[in-house]
Amino acid sequence: MIKNIEYFFDLRYLSYYCTTNIVDQIMKFKPTESELEILQVIWEKDHCTVREVHEELAKTKDSVYTTTLKQMQVMFDKGMVERDASSKTHIYKALISRDETQKTFLDKLISTVFTGSASDLVIQALGRHKTSKDEIETIKKYLEQFDQNNKNT
């Protein structure tokens, strides 16, 4: 009897999980800083093992393999990554996209920290960080394109 109840709840969770959109998933999980670091590696490589993630993280900070493994297992349990366990070495792939995660966090940042002002965000970003000439040119081109699109609508 208990197994049937557990199975019922698993189906309800799966049904709920499948019907939510990606933004709801991202905000539901609210990836931690460590989870975002892991996601960055997975997004860059598309799919990878725990060892590959650990080696990338170890380049920039002290990292323990078992900690990385545990974090990735938790991310799997949360539904942030999928795991192919068909071979001895498990392969992980992100279930939430980089683009949607960036958009969601940016929207939240603009609305809470910058009280809805995208221009204040841009001014702070450009004023606080060294911006290369290439980046400035890319921003100018984007603004010109944005201006053209607004004139056409």
C-alpha cells in the first residue's frame, strides 16, 4: 500500500514538473552561487562528468571532488540537471538554459536592486568594470539595432 502511495506522489510531481515553464523552474530552484558555477561549466561543455566539472572549478578555487559530486547529485534531485547513468561514468547535462537563467536573474536584479531601471544597471556595469573597446563597440551596435527596431514598430 505505501509503495502505491509513493508512486502516486511521484506521478503528481512528474505531472507538475512537466507542466511548469522554464522560468518557473529557475525561480523555484533559485540556483545557489555554487550551483551556478557548476551550471556555467556544464553550459560551456554541453555535457560533462563530475570529474570534468571539478577540474574546471579547481582552476579558480579550492575544490574537493566529493563536494562537487554531492552538489551535482543535489542538482539532479532538484531537476536542474539530467544524468546519464548508462555507463560507469555518469554524464550530466543542464535542464535549465543559460539564456533563460540569465534573463530571469537579470529581471529580478533590475526590479529589486535597480528599482526597474535598466539604464541604472548599465551605468553601474560600465562604470564599475573595465570594459574593452570591443565590448563597447558591441554595445553601441546593439543600441543602434535596438533604436532601429523601436523606430520600425
